[in-house]
Amino acid sequence: MAARADLDPGGPGTRRGRRVRGDPPLGPAARSAQTRLLAHPGEPKPLYLDLDSPILVGLFATTVRRPGGAAVRATISEMLPAPDQLWLRDAEGRRYTSELRLAAVEASAAGRPS
């Protein structure tokens, strides 16, 4: 588990933490590296993690601090495509992502005679 300061919404990896230290804003390549997905056994779907968002960093911190101790294993992975590579846009050019899940079964497996 990361140190508590690293999970703080104002911690060193967040936009607020970088601003406090006087670090320059991130460029596009580094910005893509700031977005991740968190897979946690207590969550049915991965959580979006953006280190520039104090709200999402706070949600991440709350999730990984849930009871279970060291026995609970969370996985952080790269979000692909990155937010600036999403192709679905609205009229104002804002980018979106979505997930579509389908179940496909054979007709005989659905109860019909084969």
C-alpha cells in the first residue's frame, strides 16, 4: 500500500500536489500517463483514476483502504485508449467512452431443440 500522503487528494502525485511544489503542468504524453483503471475485488467494475482529479484520487484512496488488509489485492492498469485518444465526441468536441456487454448463446443452449 502506498503511503497515506500518496493517496491524499492533495498528495504529491495530484495536480494540487504538483502546483504546491511549483512543478510545470503536464504535457500531452505525460497527461495520458496520469489516467489509470483500478480493479479491486470489492468493486464489480474497474474504477477510473485520474491523478489530476482530487475527487477520483479520494475515491481511489477510500477504495484501497477498505477492510481486508494485505490480503486484498488491487490492480492498477493503463487505460487504453487514453482519454485524448477517444473517438466518440459530442457537438462541443468533448470525448466519451462507454462499454457494451453482450451475451451470445447458441439457439440450442437457449432451450430450443437442436
